[in-house]
Amino acid sequence: MCVPGCQEAIHHALSRRRVFAAAATFAATAVAPSSAIAAPRSFKRVVDLTHIMSADFPTFDGTPGIDMQKAKDLKKDGYNLYQWRLNEHSGTHLDAPIHFSEAGMTAEQIPAETLVVPLAVVNVADKAAKDPDYQLSRSDLAAWEHQHGRLPDNCCVAMHSGWARNASDQAKYVGRDANGVMHFPGIAPDAAAWLIKERKVAGLAVDTLSLDHGASKDFKTHVLWLPGGRWGLENVAGLDRVPAAGTMLVVGLAKVKGATGGPARLFALV
């Protein structure tokens, strides 16, 4: 017997389930047909991999990444509205190819199908805990492939260093020493170079301020990676909540003309 409202609730639940199943099927097939996709055709949960953006979130140069000014007030104007002054590369955000190239793609030119991709999470948290300057290496990638198989074509390779847990503590997250040098993990240039030469990878992701480790002076990983039409994600949250393989990543990026990147809302379909 169904109590009043029961049928409506069941209908809503089934409809929601069909929507999620359809979204998962789309996500699993929204890359080039020739790709080897190591990801499920359905998913059980959505994990938000995005930090909350605010003026307090740590930034590379120490200045607030966003300033919000109240422009309209509900009581006075009938609606609420803020004006934002925003640094493209603050909070959880995407680096577009143009960020480190003369004529690379700007944010709005990045094809949508390259923003829905398999996610490969390489866990180097134990190493980073011992060495804040640790750089994800070629051997870390080899170890991942030994356990999970070849990296899927058109995937995003994410470094999980455990650094996201420091995001609420600016000093720890930035790691700036007495000489002004920052200390946090990143991806080694030779690892990036190997991915470019030997694998088909759409993007890199890190749970730190930069694709390059904090002490870098030449940003070589950026220089190698972005000009080839690939993107990078920085300040990623929640990588400890997703498996190393078998997840799809959805990158929600604002389509702003000429932008060198921008804040992104990241979803892992697990």
C-alpha cells in the first residue's frame, strides 16, 4: 500500500535516477570515439572537487583572488547583485593553453568534449608529507600504470599530494620561507614531457597552487604542457575521496572570450 504522496515520491526518484544514468552515459562517451576509456557507464555519486572561492583563499602572489562588492540590495532595489573583481587564476581554476603561449586556445575555445574526461589520480601524499618540494615523477606514473593499466586516452592526470588539507591555512598551503621561496609539490617537467610524447592526455590537475612545484623559477611544466593545446587545473579539492581509476571528470568552465583561464567547478562521477 502506498501512503499519500508515495507514488509522487517514487516517480521523482525514478526520474532522477534516469537523469543521472543519462548524464553518466553521456560523460563516458563524450570524448573522441577512438579513445580507450577506463571509466564506468554509470555512477553512484558525484564528488565536488572544488574549493569554496573567497577573498581568503590562498593565492600565488598573496593578493585576494576575488573582491565582491554589493551593487544591488533586495530591500532597496528588489533584487541582490554583486560585482566581482576577479583574478582568473585563483581558487580552483583552469589554465588555458594561452596562459603560457603566444597563440594558444583561450578559455572559450577549449572544446567541450575535452572537458569531460576519464580521471587518473596519482597518489603521492606519503612522499609529499616527507618532502614539501616533491615533484610527481615518471616513476609515479609507471607505478600507476602497473596497478591500473595504461592511462586512458584523453584523460586528466591528477596529482594527489594531500596538500588540499592545508587550504584553510595560508602559511602552510603556500609554504613561503624566510627568503620568500614557496614550498609545495608539483609535477616534474620530465613527467609532463613523457605524457606529451608517450600518452594522449587532455589535462593535468594538482591539489596545490601550481602545476610546477613551489620553488620553481622557470615554470617548465607549464611551458611544456600548455602550448600544446592542453589545459591544467590547480587548487583541486577532494582527490582523497575518489578512486585512482574508473572515474569521469566534468570541468565546468565559464566561456569568457579571450580568457587565459578561469575559476572552474569540478565534478567527479564515481
